[in-house]
Amino acid sequence: MTEETGGPAILVLEDGRVFHGRSFGATGETFGEAVFNTGMTGYQETLTDPSHHRQIVVMTAPHIGNTGMNGEDSESGRIWVAGLVVREPSRVTSHWSSQRSLAEEMRSQGVVGIALTGTRALTRHLRDKGVMRAAVSTVETDPRALLARVRERPTMAGADLVAQVGTETPYEVLPPAGRKPRFHVVAVDLGMTSTTSWRLAERDCRVTVLPAAATAKEILAHRPDGVFFSSGPGDPSTADTPVAAVRGILDAGTPLFGICFGNQLLGRALGLGTYKLPFGHRGLNQPVRNTRTGRVAITSQNHGFAVDAPLDGPFDTPYGRAEVSHIGLHDQVVEGLRLLERPAFSTQFHPEAAAGPHDAAELFDEFVELMSAQPAPAAEQ
């Protein structure tokens, strides 16, 4: 195909469908859940998003890699996808910030990929049959042998992954130089992107980032003005420790904001269930409607699970009345929750949105307003 591709490679889905292509990136073999991403840009942010841990990502845009890779746009310190599927890797890298090609970066980090002309057929198959376990191999020539190993792999349902991707030690992110912090936010890292902490810091928040296992007592010991629960990978039904932390924050009445996995945690804390979507939402072009204003925002999303909540108005929870704040217009999936009697809300989509869009960025301002309306922590009064 191009000088960026190598020898023959195969992709095998757990239902037996086989796709043939050329090696792209590292050689070898990789396993994961095959998902598709509809974004036409932002592949570096996608690859480095910890929410893609244990997933083989199929890019639906036909041409990937033209801007290369740089040191500024990554959402974490490494590539997290298990593998990458593209139609046509860029023959050249052309951007002022580029430091190396996508294929070079994949090889340096051992990320196996495949370039194949059938990405449209593959995407339609996943859209019709649902995401499923898969493998990409540049070393196995027998699809049946590879299929047997695919079917031995665990599914994403029941996967407890947040402890594998978040920080192990606390750290801080400060506002831009010369600006004094107005608020102190504790962020629980369940697979948090770097853009998220900067969205808070640029609003003059000092952000203390804690590991996923942080308890409500440990979080509140920092006397935060607000608590943030981040995005992350895996099945929210396994995340009992973070759910208990969310409940502790709600009990304390401290303002709370959650994104993506954090939205699912809030749902569970309110007594709601979660379920796996057939193929999920991944891309930069997902429309959601604000149930209060009717305003539609185009959003970035990356999730395979959703909250099961009533869409027809407020409902009762152990923490008072709550409502669905946003609804996805493609399939009526719950895209946000809001408590009506306590300072807490969450969104399933990504208002931090790197590489965009930024239609929903004002939700960070809403979090700041919630913190502004609360009494200062006891130590500061």
C-alpha cells in the first residue's frame, strides 16, 4: 500500500469474520475488543486516551497519519490502544509540530496495526453485529488458529480496568503561571486525560489528582471545593470502590462533576443500573440534546457502557430528586445526570474534547459556579 506498511497481516473477529491487509506499526500479535471511531481528526489523542485500554480501534476516516505525532497533543504518557486499524496510512508526514510518523511511534511502543481496504465493511459489520473480541496478527497465517485464541480472551463486560490506567501516586496541576488558584479540586483518576486537568486549571483551579482507589475519607481530607471523577475504561458494574467514594462525596454535600466513566459511577451511586451498548459511541460528531434548554451540542464521545435512567422526567434517588440532563440523539442514550437537591452532575460525553469539538466546554464553568455557590471548606472559613 505505502512505504509505511509491511508484510501481510490479518484481522480476525470472534464471529469468524476475517480481513486481510498489510502490517502497519509494530509486527507481532495483539488482542482486544474491536471498536470503531468516527472522528476525522485527533488520532493522536485517541491512541493515547486511557479509555481505549484493551481495545483495537478502527478509524473510519480513510486517511490517517498525515500530521504525524508530536509531544504536545497526547492525552497520557503512552499509547493505550491494543491495536489500530486504518484504511490508508499517510505516505508523508506534514505538520510543523510533527516529530515522527505515526508508524514510527507505533513501532517504538510495540503497537500492532493493520492497513486494509475494507475498513468500511469492517465498520458496517461491527455496527450491525456489535463490537466484539478480535485479534490482529502479522505472524499467524491460519485464521482458524487465531480465532481459537480470540475466543479464549475475556470480554469487556465484567472487566475491571481503572486501576490499570490511572496514576499510582497523587500529583498536582496548577493554573497557568501568574494566576492564583481560586478553587481546589480533587480529581479521581480512573483513566483521566491530560486535557481534563488543564480545562480545570485554566479556570483557576488547583487540581490534586488521586488514584482510582481513593476513598471518600481520603478525598475529603484534602478539603476540596469540588470533586471530579474522570473518564476511564472497563465495565462500571465492577467499580464498587469508586462508587462508594461517589456516595461519600454526595453525603458530604461537596460539589461533584463526573465525565464518561464518572457519569456511570454517579448513576450507580444513585441506584441506577448500567448496561453495555451494542457498538458504543466513539468519535467527535455525536449530537446530544440538553433536556432543559433543548439546545443541541455536537460532542466527543468514547464509551461502550451507559446508564439506565428514566428519560421522561425527574426521578427519586437516595440523594433526592434527579433528572437526565442530556440525551443522545442517535439512539436516546442517557448522556448526562443532574441532582436537583445536591450540587452534583455528570456527562457521558467529553466537554474537554481534545481534539474537539468544544460545544459543551461551558460545563466546566458550571462546575466552577457550583463551587462558587458553596461555603468554603472548614479549614478556610
